[in-house]
Amino acid sequence: EAQVTQNPRYLITVTGKKLTVTCSQNMNHEYMSWYRQDPGLGLRQIYYSMNVEVTDKGDVPEGYKVSRKEKRNFPLILESPSPNQTSLYFCASTKRVGLAGAETQYFGPGTRLLVL
Amino acid sequence: DAKTTQPNSMESNEEEPVHLPCNHSTISGTDYIHWYRQLPSQGPEYVIHGLTSNVNNRMASLAIAEDRKSSTLILHRATLRDAAVYYCILRVKGSGGGADGLTFGKGTHLIIQP
């Protein structure tokens, strides 16, 4: 089954304790992204990657890192989490198509993070 | 991406058609119209997209006004599982290679009554 998986689905941590949220897709998509969703603010893009070893900042990249060493994986790293990073996180992947703008994004199930 | 306007919420009865409107008066000739939905406790899910002509797929139909300043997502026979937040999003043709983010507004919260 074609899907985007994220782990863990739920995480409670404390301020300053490094954590990684993994994301994997089995559709051989070139593009992958991370979003966070907060009440009243909607979904906002954190980072994206257009291919292996190619990453770029989205709208809210501060406090996050990403890496893309393999096509299928795109982990999100919080080096020193703070309470304002408490949020619902979604990973997404997109197949590159000839008509840019017509791509569809496939989202993972989400990771709910609470930073105390 | 250009701005879209949707009603905050709509209510419909199960097994009836639902028409979800979206206004995008500043749309350019190269903007695709995308619809996504987000079911409770799940990630957003692609529904349908179009450029100029009406589109149909297994989930829904997309009716695009002749001047493209508005569009309507049509669920032909709503079920309780269609209760979700529906987002209308414009994507510029040729933009960003596809990896740049979708701009999600507040969407329309669709309530389905049994």
C-alpha cells in the first residue's frame, strides 16, 4: 500500500532533550516536506526537500533541522526542543510531474508532540 | 499563491449531495485549483484538482466557473465519513517544482447529519 509513515505518533519530552521524528514514503517520490499544524494558524511548512541531499527552508524553519540521505526518508530533528514547538507535525511526499503546480501531496498520519 | 475564501462551516444530511464553494477572485490564468480534506485526527488528503475544465474522480467532482473566479467541490452522496475540513488551494502552474508548501487557509468544516 502506498503510504507515508511517521514515528512516533505521540511524543512527550522535556525542554532541551534532542529528538527525531522519522518519516518514510514507499512511493519513490522525489519531493518531501514537513509541516506543523497549530490551532488558528493552519498548516505551515517547516522544511522541504526536492531530492536526495537537497533541502530548503519553508515558512517556519527556526529550531528544526532535516536531512535527506535516502530518497525514502526525511527525518525532522529538534536539537533543543522548546515548549513553543508543541504542535502536530505532518510529513508529506510529492511525485514530480511534468506540469508543475499540478502535483498532489500525500500526507502522513501526523506526530503529536508535547514539549514540557 | 493567490487567496481563496471559503465558508467556515456547512451542514448537510447523509446521502445527499454537498456543494462546497470557494471564491478565488484574484486567480491567474496559470493557477491550478486544488482541494484537500482533513478528517478528524488524520493528515490532509488530496481530493481533486483542475485548471479550467470541470473534473470528476472517484471521490468528487470539481466545477469551475467560466471566469475561474470561483469553484465548487461536489460530493455526490455524502456519508458520515465525509465529515472533515475541506481546503481549497491555488497552485501556480510551473511554481516551485512542487516541493514548496501548500498554503492551507481555514477551510470549510463540513458537518454531516445522519
